[in-house]
Amino acid sequence: MRWFLPWTLVAVTAAAAGSTLATAFSPAPTAMAFTPVPLEDTSSHPQFCKWPCECPPSPPRCPLGVSLITDGCECCKMCAQQLGDNCTEAAICDPHRGLYCDYSGDRPRYAIGVCAPATGEVEPWHRNCIAYTSPWSPCSTSCGLGVSTRISNVNTRCWPEQESRLCTLRPCDVDIRPHIKEGKKCLAVYQPAASMNFTLAGCTSTRPYRPKYCGVCTDSRCCIPYKSKTIDVSFQCPDGPGFSRQVLWINACFCNLSCRNPNDIFADLESYPDFPEIAN
């Protein structure tokens, strides 16, 4: 037993040293690179699409394996966002790699997401999925072409996704005030006399439309939609394939003193007695 104790101590010491060396030389765990979602400007919903389109003279040169696609505004060519990159309604994820924009980390704005893989089988609709669709946000501009957005989980994955639609409350290049009747201070709805084709990024709608616009007032009141719907408009491009976009279709407007800032996300909490807004 006397000779056994020293050899036992030597073996224990060697094992401890070996464990220390193994820990020292073992590779450290690698953390996956993750692009954090920006936290600035949490008080409003940012607008990433602007019209008319302003594109560089030549498309970008994308790295090998990265798709060159049209941005989410249907304006310019861009290199698709990759796994872990931030994404918006304008900067979209690479569809050829099965990526989608996950907005779940940017509550309650759902404006900036992260590109995530949509792998595996698409699960069927679950009965325990509570369907939710937010109201459309106000149009981003008071005149000319703008955009409004909403969040909906009415899809096969029951995931919150951002939807967008084009909107034009009134044209910028038409003076509506001469159309106000004598003795009146407001014209709630203005409708051009002739039909026209919508244009977007050099592409033209496949059929003409005669839309209605919200009018103007000569006093401090402003006119906004209170009955509207969303329609699908198909566009045909002269040098490429066509596409379709959702567009706000105004049925009726009313004028009041509660003029809302299009960028004020809390304005939607206000109610207008006897004038419920219908947007579907």
C-alpha cells in the first residue's frame, strides 16, 4: 500500500493537467453572426419606399451566389438580403434561397425584420391560430403616390407579415379648389372626368381606371378616406415581365378638423363618430 499512494497522486495530477490543457486548446464555441434589429425611431412607422423611383444608372454587382432582384418598392434592382440580414418592405430577402422577412422581433412596429429560412414542410392552418390583421396605416403622403402598410398573420404559417399597398389621396399637380361649389368651403371627393392608366416605375397598368380622390377645403379642415377598399392592379413593363400591386381604392371621403399626421402611429387610436373607416 505504501507504493500505491504515490503512484495514485501522480496519476491524479497528470489527469488534472491533461484536462487543463484540453480546455485551453479546445476551440471556443462559435457564435452565429446576427444583425441586430435597429431600435431607433420606435415612435413611428418608417417609410422605406419613395416615389417617384430614384435608381442608380446601373444595377449593383452582387457577390457570387446572391440574387439580383427588384426591390420591394418595385423600383430598383438590388442585391437580395441574406440569412441574418435586416430586411424591410424595400430591402427584401433572397427568394431563391427560401428566405422570408421575420418581423416578430420588432413589435409593435413590425417595420424592420431579419431574414430567416422558411425550411421544412409548410404546416396546414391550425385551428388554434388566432387570425389578426391590423388596420391599414395612413398614406405616407398627402398628395401623389405613397404607401400604406398593415400586419397580418393570415397565412399558412400563421406568422406576422407586413403587407403594403400603394395609395394616392389626391394628385399633386391638380388644383382642386376651383372645383369647390360656390358657397361651399369643401369638396369631399374629386374625380377626374376621364379615365387614365396608373404608372409605376416606367410600367403602365394593363387597363384604365377612373379613381376617386379626397378633396380639399378652403378653411382649416382636411379631407380623408372613410370608405375604401384594396384592389389588385396589374402592370405591364415595356422591357420586362409584368407584376401586380395592391392599390387603395377610395369610395368616399369626409372633411373634418381632426387632421392627422401620416407619420403619427397613435392617430389611428382616434375615433370619428358616425364615420367608421372601412378598409378591406
